[in-house]
Amino acid sequence: MTVPPISGVQLGGSPDLPLLVCGPSLGTSATALWSATAALLDGEFHVIAWDLPGHGRNRAPVENSFTMTELADGVLRFVDGVLTERGESGGTFRYAGDSVGGAVGQQLLLDHADRVRGAVLACTVPCFGHAAGWHERAEKVRVSGTPIMVEGSASRWFAPGFLERRPDAGAALLHSLQDTDRFGYAAVCEALADFDIRSELHRIQAPVIALAGVYDESAPVAGMAALAHGVADGQLVVLDRVAHQAPVEAPDETAQAIGRLAGNPLPFRTIDERSAAGLAVRRAVLGDAHVDRATAGTTDLTRDFQSFITDYAWGGIWTRPGLARRDRSIAVLTALVARGHHEELAMHLRAARTNGLSVREIEEVLLQSAIYCGVPDANTAFRIAQQVLGDPDTDS
């Protein structure tokens, strides 16, 4: 049995707070991945994060391969050292992990159920594809090093627009990939090749919150739904504008999930905070031009109604984590077809494109509505869609 040495770093909080252990994704340092989320949990948790062999601050030579079970055992040894320093030898902790860090979390929940009080598992699945692909990647990196993975990872790791919005955060993760030891990276690939706990998910009894990114190709929403539904006490949260690195792409939502897991949700938003969040989402979905026109056209008669829409529809519902924005668009389109609200339908057809629905997907929504809402209603909806979206063959 080869249990790899694990080292880590404290990211926030004092030892008198509940312990939260954070695990990284393949090719990243725990500090680069988890610092933004940890900052939001200051005062709530004692946050420590561990690095994979050959990654981040864990520079111990990687001489042998290891399984996911052995990697999880190594993480537990590291955590036990922290707990002993806290005066809680053999105590329990909460866990949060992304990608392979989430796989380690699943293994800990299986093998050490009495130690883990619950877990937030982000961008991870109970089986990461075919073993042959992982062995091939391991050999490729052993020969050529981790820099050959940077270009492909830049496109897979982040949702569209993230690198433009947060070039500093993206660069930190990609630099940590380039600095990762090639043998450590390869060893983790081989552990992932043999990782498959799909038939054992039912044994996991601790509460699990699964965070899925809409744009994640490595751990797609369907795979994360299988994880959330396969455990005894699971919940799925789908994150908009997130691919494979949720803790850095969506630190607010990640921190909120961790707070809910511990039964200490982050403070309730004030009316002003909800209004500000609603206005931000309204602008993101409908566009600045539309919102500016609506605001400019506000009168004494309509002012309270405009505030109501922003505060409650956009700030209260559209900001909830339970559905991705594209899924909310599907629900809204169907409701507008059913109710015959044609002006709103035109507006939300444009919004659906902004939220990531293709023209072909919108066509499917309208076809479905023809069955359950009525052919005449769908006929009108198709006419409006043709006017708004144009020829689907030119933009799908």
C-alpha cells in the first residue's frame, strides 16, 4: 500500500472555529483555487487546504503510483495532524473539494464515514470517463511535462468570458498547472483512471451538496445529478457561467453552499442587497439597453412596480442557486407561450440566447409547448421567434 505524503496550508479562520478541509482539482494549487472562497468564510470556519502530490506546496518526490483510496488515506493523515494540533485528536470535520479533490471527498465519505460530517463536492463525478484516456494523458505528461496541458486546460477549466473578467485568477491557476511536477500529475491521472464508485454511492449517508457548472465538460451536470441523487442525502446546485473550477469561478455560491452544509447559511440579504443583486441579474439577462429604457420610462405610476420586479422577480427568484439561468429561460418561455404574453415572449427569446440556449434548443421548447399549451399558441410563438431570432440555420 502506497499512501502519498500530503501537505497543506491554512487559508483562514482560527482553530477555535469548525474545521473545513478543502481539496484541489488536478493541476492546481489549493491556494490559487480556494483562497477567494475561504475569504468569504472568514469568521465561520477554520479553513485548511491540501495539495496533491507534486502540486502547489506539496513538493515531496512522487516515486510510486497510488489509488484514490490511498490518496484519501493520505489526506486523512494530514487532517489528523491538524486536528491533533487543535486538541481534537480523532475528531470530525467538514469537507469541500473540486474535481479530483471532490473524488477524494467521495472516497473519504465511503471509507471514513464517521469522520466527515458532510461535504460540498464541486465539479466532480463518481467516475471520470474511460481509464485508457487517463493512462494516455499520464504517459504524455511524464514525457513532455505539464506545460503541454496549459492551452487545453485554459479552454476546459473556465466558462466563456471568465478569463477576460478575471485574468488574474485564471493566470494563477494556469501558472500552478505549469509548475506542477510531471510525475505527480501523472500519478493523479492514474488514480483517476481506476476511480469508479458508482455502485457504492448509496453507502454515503452524510449530507452532500453537489455543485455543477453549466459549462463543465469533465463533470457534466448529468453526472453530478447522478452523484447528488445516488447518495442518501444529496442536493444538486447548478451554477451559471461556471465550468470546472467553481471555487474560483463562483466563490460566493461555493461559500453559500458550505454555509448551508454546516447549518449556518451566510447572512440573509437586506432589501438593498437583494435589489442590487436583482438589478445585476436583470442587466445580465435582458441587457443594459433594455433595463436603461425601462428605468428611463419609469413614472410615479410605475415606479413601485419596477422596484417590485427588480427586487422580487430578479432579486428573489432569478438569483436562486437551484436552477441555471438557461433552465429558468426554458420555464419562462413555456409560461409566456401558455399565457399568450407575446411582448414578454419576444424579450425573453432574446434573453434565452443570452443565457446560453441555442436557436435549435428554443425550437425544441416551442415544439414541446405545442403539445402541452396548444398548437395555436405555439404557432404564434414560432412567428414571434422567427421575427426575433431570424433564420436558425445562420445562428444555432
